[in-house]
Amino acid sequence: MDRTNTLPLFERGLGRLKLAFKSTLQRTPKLPAPPLEHLQWQDSLMAPTGPLISDRRTLAELGYTRSPHANIAVQTITGLSAVHGLFTHDAVAALQRIAADLEHCAGDSDWIISRRTRGVTALSPFLHAMMRSRAFLLAISRIAGVPLVPYPLLNARAQVNYFYPKSAEQPREQLGMWHTDGTHYVLNILLSDPSDFIGGEFLFHNRTIDTFDALDHRTFETAALAEPGDALFIYGSHLFHGVRPVKSGRRLSLVLSFHCPYTTEDANRFWHLASDDGIPATLPNWLHLQWSLRRNAARQFAGLGIEPITFEELGRATAPAC
């Protein structure tokens, strides 16, 4: 076992409860508005040839025998997939600028990712429009194997993560703990050039979550993210993953979460969310999330102002009942 490069494991049980109370007592400072964006989202910012998919593994290939969704076969749901060439160079450059501009809204946290800006679709018109684009959602749905919409809960829908070494100005070590996500369908987009930082590897456990051991590196793999805009799509609630500390340079990533509107199953739990937002803020958000998850697919797509993405469009003959 390699004990020199281990990542901490995110809190569970009583530790998660303590974080929820700590977040409740912390006051969130009022932040200035982000800078105005000069580039608007257009579907032409997606690569015309479509993304190149490599190393796709279904949940079944990761070792799962039971599907997390009724009437959707475990063999059809993507567990992880490396995604290359999803965006044009102009789109990647726009995402890089947006991520850098939003850092003044970032906060430090003891919960999973140590420095990040959450709820960024509410701060960026570009990201807001991208996440409501049918062309973008269709591309991600094809990667996932199921139709997708943006995750209903705003704070859990999109965030920018910032990683860099400890310094006098930033004494905390920036890392992504070993964790599973509160959302099922997650796209992790690398925005920094890998040549601009050392360390910061995106690690994942290549088996089921019940076989995970944070000290046993034999099941750990490093995501093949070779250039800005490359991404790893994961079924985040069923895959342990984390980011090693950056030893030098700077690493930025954009994390987007999605939901299958033809199902009501969800992985988020009240105390997972409360560890971020505190208990009073989580209560109304939790109720809104439960209501949103129970709307049928037609209403969810109508709320986005787009035609529904169907299972037939993804090459499947039938869809599960709403």
C-alpha cells in the first residue's frame, strides 16, 4: 500500500452532522457581482464532429449487478467515460475566463472540495444558457446512456473547483477528498492545461463503492485528461473519486450535475446538503428538490423550453414509465 499519497475520506455519520452545524453557524459574506460576460452561449461552440469517447465503462462493468433506476438496465448506464473534444477552442477559452472570474466568489470548505464557487449557473449567463441548451444536453445524454436535464437544486448543479499549493496567502492545502457525489450524473471538465500544474491528478476507484479502501491504491486509476476541455463523465453517486493536491501551478475544473427526468431516484441526502449550506438554508432547498424530482419528464423539459430528449433518440426502443 502507498500511504504517502493518500487522500482523506469525506465525513460520514456523526462527522457529517457536525459539519452541518458548523455550516449553520457560519455567516456567508455578501459577494460582489461577477464581471459581465462578453460571449454568449451558442450551440456552435460545441465541436461540430461531436465528442470523442474513450474508456467507457458501464455500471455493470464496474461490478454493479443491480440498476439504481427501475426499468433502466445497469448495462446501459455509463459508470465512467473519458470525453475529448466536446467543445470548440473558443468555448474552452470562454469557460476558462468564466472560471477565473468567479474565483472572487469562492469559499473555503472542510467538506469534500476545499475551495470552490458553487451555484455558478446563477452567476454566469453563459453557463446558465449552456445547461439549458438541447444540443448540449443531448450530447451529455448520449454519453450517459439516458436522457438528462440539469440537476434541479441550484447549489448542487454546477461549481468551479480551484486547486493550488499552500502559500502565505492560502495556507490550506487544496484537494478533493475521496468521496461519492450527491448527484448521479456528473461531468468533470478540466479547464487548466495539464502542463501548467504538477500533481492534481483526478483519481477514481474502478470498482463498486462497497469495495473501496482509501489506503489500497491497487484499485485506483488516474483519469486521462490531456488538455483543457477534456472531461470525465461519471455516475458520481456510485464511484469513489478525488483530486490529489497540486504541488505547483494551478488547476481549475468545472463540475456539472444532471438528473434523468424519467426517474425519481436521487442520491442526495439532507445531511449531505446541510454539510454545505447549514440546516436552515437546506430545509426549503430540500423541499423544493423533492417536489422537482417528482415532476414528470414532459414538465421538466417544458420548464427548460426545449423538446423532450427521449430514450428512442439515444437508440433505446422503450423508456421507463414516468
